[in-house]
Amino acid sequence: MRGKESKRPKSEVKDRIVRGAADDKGVRTGHATTSGVRERAFLVGLDYRARKGGKSVATSQAQAARDTASSTKTASKAPAVPEFSAEESLAELRTLATSAGAEIAGEFLQRRDRPDPATLIGSGKLEEISGAAASVSADLILFDHDLTASQQRNIERIVNTRVIDRTQLILDIFAKYARTREGQLQVELAQLEYMLPRLGGRGIEMSQLGGGIGTRGPGETQLETDRRKIYRRIRHVKEQIENVRRIRAQQRQRRESVPVATVALVGYTNAGKSTLFNALTKAEVLESPRMFATLDPTIRGVELPSRRTALLSDTVGFIRNLPHTLVTAFRATLEEVQKAALILHVSDASNPLSAEQDAQVEKVLKELEADKKPRLRVMNKIDLLPPTQRESLKDDAETVHVSAAKNIGIGTLLERIDEMLSEDAVRRVKLRIPQSEGRILALLEAKSRIFSRRYLDGAVMLEVEAPESVVRRVQEWSVK
């Protein structure tokens, strides 16, 4: 190991690897879960940028010229979309790994001009990573990048350690936190579709056919058998998910027969959607700093200042490069976003990467064809901002600043939602209701805002503001 370390280039990357090894004793002790010792993960990040010096500078300058020309042409079309840096992306992978239950043993950030088609980062660097991972007793290596089936096999052959890419890690977290049958089905479908193209090339051990005399003839390889089984399971899971979609559609039709608007919460994972959901509805869904703590959709009623009722839907959090298989598998759940009358886009105001995260949410909304829906931006977690910055925040027509954890700005948010919903519009009417109509008077007390009330000749004279559905029920007592 010492010989290998002496050949490594001097860089901040090496410092972080050495730091991981130096912390080895402290990290390995006292970190056990109820199921045993946590797996130790070695993280590998990638940054495809031209290196300084020699040919790479020329390549970089030519690319910069092309980028400048391209940006000049498209500048008038759309603003630049903020992107995560390699360091920020690696930090997010660290959080994902922790959410999956792993223990971070070390990390490595590789910068290259372009990806290596066979091993993504080159066999030389893989040998270096293999040595670094072995020195900190890593159980698996996590790549902050999607790997093809051949790349994953080539890498595992060199490093002699289990290798997992970013998509597989996210799928594992989803499988860990899915609680309802619906959520488990959707995760299973995504995992099967991810696994299918990765069955090939496992070697002779996959085959049921012999290779000697007397073994030639019709037969089926283990690979073909596995594929057939997976295809069969995929069909079965899709049928079950289709049943879920049909039931959801029936429930939605029943809701739509009553003039009640649905408001969907969307946002980057860990933006505080579930905490906000609880603050608005007084529900008790799980609140957790873990990524993807909410996978199973929850719908609850919320009473607005106008006494109208709206339905609030809590949805799965989005993330950078959300695997397409997950978007497809969770379409039954995300249909609530497509059918919503209003979308509350929840952002973490205290996160320095808020703009980058918002851009990723926009991408997913566009993929769901929900980007044209009426939307209200909710900047959450303002209690974590410095006092001077918090005092400078101003709400506007498109943005409301809140702290769901501290119940700051929740009243303002409810008023803004009330203003933006057109379903079951509010009307102001005058009524003369006999005092004997106790049930109607109780209805108005519960479902309307009463501006004036006086008693005259055995009747109650009222001026109220109520939803259209309530006004229709008291229409016979209206006074023009």
C-alpha cells in the first residue's frame, strides 16, 4: 500500500483519501445499527473539465469558444440553468449514502477531460481507488454517476469490491422507506427495469447448457431464463400498479364531483414538505431530515380563511438526475401533481444550493407536463437564516416566506392559497333565516365568515361570505 501511495499525484483528492484513512479508527468504532455493523462506503465523484497545461488548455479554450458562441445564440431564448458543481454533487452523494444507512469511509474526486467508455475514469485511477478503498476497509464503492452494465462489470473486475452507481443507490433508499403496498410496487418496478439490461455478460456460470459431448441441443441459458422471469414479474407489477391508478382515478372522480380543489406540494428532497404539510393540515405524517423520507402520498383536508376546504397532497421529493425509471414507476403517485389546481413549490431558503435545486424541480415538472400549472413558491426554513437576512425578506405575488417548523408565515400562506384557488368561489350574500332553522344556522357558523348578525321578528338577518356550494344550500333565504 505504501508503494501505491507514493505514486499518487499531489492534490486535494489525495488529502481527502488520507483523511478518510486517518479517521479510520474513530469511524469504525461505536457505529452499529440494530441489524449489525453499517456498511462502509467509499465515494467516487467525477468532474469532466479540461485540465490545465499543454493540450488540455487548447481543448478547454476551444470548448469555451464554442460554449460562448452557443450561449450567445441562446441567450435571448432562456436563462442559464444553475448546475451543481462536482464538489456539491459529491456532498449530495454523501447525504444519500448516509440515508441508505452507510458509513462514509473515504472519498475521491476525479477530474477528466471526458469519460472513459470502458471504465468511466480509467483503469489507472481505478487501481488507485482500489488501494485507497482497501486501506479504509470499504465494503462498497459508490459512484456519483450512472454506470452502464459493462462499465460496472469492468470496474468491479479491477477494484475487487462491490460497485453501486447513483441510480442504484437512490433505488435502494426508495426500497428502504416505501411503506405502503403501492409504494413498494412502484419501487419494485423501477428496480426490475434497472436490473434487466444488467443481466448480460455474467459469464459461463449463467448458462444451463453444457459444453461437452452429449450436451448439444435445444435448451435455454440461465440468462434467458432470468430475463423471462423478470419480464413476467414486470408485467405482473405493472398490472397491479394499473389497478392502483384505476382506484386513484375513481377516488379523484369522486373528489372532483364535489367542488374541492387539490393543492400539491412539490420540491427537492429534504426541503421540508412534510413539515409544512403537517403545519397546514395538523396531520402527523413522518417528518425527517433523511432524504426521501416521504415516498407514499398523503392527502388531507385544510380549511382556508374563507372557510372553504381544499385538499393538500404531500408527494415524493425530487432530486438531481432523478432516474427516469422512478419517474415512470411513480407516475401513479405523481398524477396528483398533474391534476392539482395549484402547485406549492417548496424550497429550502437556508440552503446555498436552493437555485440549483429549484432548477431540477422545474425539469421534473416539465417531464410530468405540469410546468404550466398555477404555482406558488414557498421559501421554507427561514428560521435558519441570520436575523438580518430574515428581516429583509419580502413576500410578493409569486413567493411566500415561511418556517413550517416554527409556524412562521403559515397564516399568510393560507390566505395566498385562498386567493389563488377558483374552485368553489366565495360570494357575499345577505340572508334572512328563521331561528327554527338551527341546522342551516350551524352550517353558516361553521362554513362562512359572518360580517353582521341581528334578530328581527323570529328570524336572523345575516350578511355572510361563503363558498358557492354553501350559498346554493341557503339560496331560498337570500335577501336581494
